[in-house]
Amino acid sequence: MHRVEEEIARIIKEIGYKEVEDLFAKLSGGKRLRAKLILKIAPLHPKAPLLAAVVELIHAASLLHDDVIDEAMLRRGTPSVNATEGSKIAVMLGDILYSKAFSELVEFDKEIAKVVSNSVTALSKGEMMDVKMAQTFNSDETNYLDMLYLKTATLIEAAAAASAMLAQKDVASHALFGKNLGLSFQIIDDILDITSDETTLGKPAMNDYVEGKCTLPYIYLYHSLDAAAQERLLLSHAKKITSQEALWIKAQLIEHKSIERSFELALRLSNEAKEAVKEYPELVAILDAMIQRSY
Ligand code: FPP
Ligand code: MG
């Protein structure tokens, strides 16, 4: 991983703007899930660390923009850039990171550049759908999963496919692995938003629903409730709710097994991903660790 960090540091330095270096140094790198995947799929390829750096910079840029869009004050347990520097700086820092990452993409074959750049268009479409869907209560599971795929799974899918291309491994099975890993990861994230506390999450708990995001557990819950309870659930959508109402929602989510059902889908997707890469135990281990995270 230190070769990835070295590439990232070189790229940031090349931007040639002290302000950017300082701001970037304050960002938490996070789990570097996408970089780890790339290194595991193409461990011997000399360009794998650069590909990993490019993908991590794109991811960092998307989170900077996402926190502006979501008006989120915390990211990975520390104040977001928009909280400390304002939205204008956060947007521009995102633009710098992601355009610089794109410049680095020219070092790769056309097919690799295409798969990564197409995923950024998909990512942005997904984010826009997320914004639109949060404006009203969305109770459609398919719409939700389509948005989730675009918003979070496509960059992981692209990272897996692009590194398989580098390593001359089977692209389709690695892409499926990446896609299902991404979907499953996000569904677990949605569950943790409900079941974890603020200290563990690094952001307020049950924040998705306050932000208007009807994640899978809420969609399942809605369809299990009677009309009166559905109305009560809708009343809390996209607003700050009292802790009493939050407790009621949480109790309903448990009673109607909405969390369990969401977890079952995450598990099914993860098992499909495992099947796709069963001859690579180190990739299977990533999925096992991810499922473990939810306990
Ligand atoms: C987090 O979702 C958001 C994303 C993973 C993608 C955001 C994508 C864009 C803003 C498109 C622009 C892309 C670039 C490269 C500039 P979330 O809000 O559900 O998760 P969170 O709880 O981590 O904030
Ligand atoms: Mg967000």
C-alpha cells in the first residue's frame, strides 16, 4: 500500500498548490478499499499502484462533492472540508483532485481509461438520482438498487475490471465481483446507519432518513406497515426527528424484520461475488471481512 500512498503524494505535489497539499493532508484516507482491491487483483503489475492512486483520488473527490450536496458536517469522524473551509473550497478541491486523476489516466490503455472514466459518469448520474429520490419518499426497491449501483458500485466495479485488464485476468468475473461487493457494502452501510451509534459511525446515527434517503430497510418497512403506520413513517421523512420517534421507527424496523431482510440481500449479493472469484481466496476474504463488519 505504501506505493499507492507514494503515488498519491507525488500527484498531489504535482498540482503545485500549497493550499491543496495542506487540505489534502488533513483528509482521512479512509479504508482504501478500492486501492486494496486493485493491488490484490494485479499485485505484480508495475502500474497497479498508479491505477489505485487514480481511483482513490476520484473517490476522495466524489466524497468532497457528496458532503457539499448532503450538507454533511462530518466525514470519517472529523469535520468535513465544507464544514471547515466552506462549500466553495470543497467543490474546487474535488474538481482539482478528480481532473488531476483523469490526467493520470492517459498513462493507461484506452480500454482501462474508458472503464474508469465511464464509471465516473455513472457515479455522477447515481448521485443526481439520489438527490432526486430524496425529495420524496421512495418506496420502490428497484429504483433504489439502480441508484445504489450507479452511485457506489460502479467505481468499485471499474476498479476490479480495470485491474483485471492490467493483470490479464478474466474481466467479466472480476467486474461482477466488484459490482456485488459495492452493492453489498452499501446495503451494509445503510443497515449500520440504523444499528450503530455516532461514535462508531463518525457521523450522526439514523442520518439517512433525516437526509431524506429511504434506504432498503425503510423501503421494506414501508411495505410491511398498515396505512396508519405508513403515514406516521412518512411524517418523519427528510426532517430532524425526536428521539422518541427515532425509537419508534427503530422498533418497527426490528419488529418487521426490515433490517434482517436487507442483510439477507447483502449476503446473497456477497455470495454471488464470492462465487465469481472463488479461485482467488484473497478476494473471497475481502467479502468475508465486509460481512463481518455488520455484526
Ligand atoms: C456517498 O454517498 C457518495 C458517493 C459514493 C458518490 C458521490 C458522487 C458524486 C458526488 C459525483 C461526482 C464525482 C466526482 C468524481 C467529482 P452517501 O451520501 O450515501 O454516503 P456517505 O454517508 O458516505 O456520505
Ligand atoms: Mg453523503
